[in-house]
Amino acid sequence: MPGRWQALVMALAWMAAGLGLIFGLSQLPSRLDTLLFFSTALGNISVGLVHLGLGIIQTLGALVLIGLVVISLILLLGGLVRIARLINPEIPISYPVKKLNKIITPKVANRASSNSFGIENPVKSWGFQRPGPRE
């Protein structure tokens, strides 16, 4: 029985709180101009959204300027390298292809002949044989 009394008291307390809030809200129009309150709130929201949009646009503008600065520095560096090559023609334009082939070819050949674990033929190492061609 105590559980039923407790539930009844809680239900009555909730109803009293709801009625108190409704009574308090009914007193607001005499003390507060609700229309002015909501129109001011909506005006503040719209101003805030405009400020947010302006902030995003300014941030994008700053990123564009940073990108242009980076591009200009790359172009300046490229121009300096070209002028240095004109002054001293012994500076190589690119890495010599013969040296590049000597460096790259053994690594590519090793990578092609083994898998990522370094096992030459994993099927043979397990003791299995690959089936031959079907006839």
C-alpha cells in the first residue's frame, strides 16, 4: 500500500507544479510584452546568423590570400632556380636517369619477386603445390 500512496502524492505534486507554471505564465502578458520579446529574439537570431555568415566569408577570404601567398613564393623560388641554371649551366635540370634507374630497379625487382612478408613463394613454404594447367 505505501507504493500506491507514494505514487498518488507524486502525481498530485506534478499536477500542482504544472498548475503553478500555467498560472505564472498567464501573469506574463500583464508584466511583459511577449510580442516585443519574441520579435527582439528573432531579430537577434537573424543578426547572429548574418555575423556567422560574414565570419565564414572572411575566413574563406583569408584562406584564399594564404593560398596566393604560397603560390607566389613557389613561383619566386622556381624563377630563382631557373636564373641559377642560366648563370651556371652545370646545375642538372633533373636527376640523371642512369643513376635513377640503378637506384630504383633493384628495389622494384625485389618487391615484385616477394610478397610483403619477404617470402619468395609462400605456397612452397607451406608444403603445398600449385595445381598445374587444366587440360
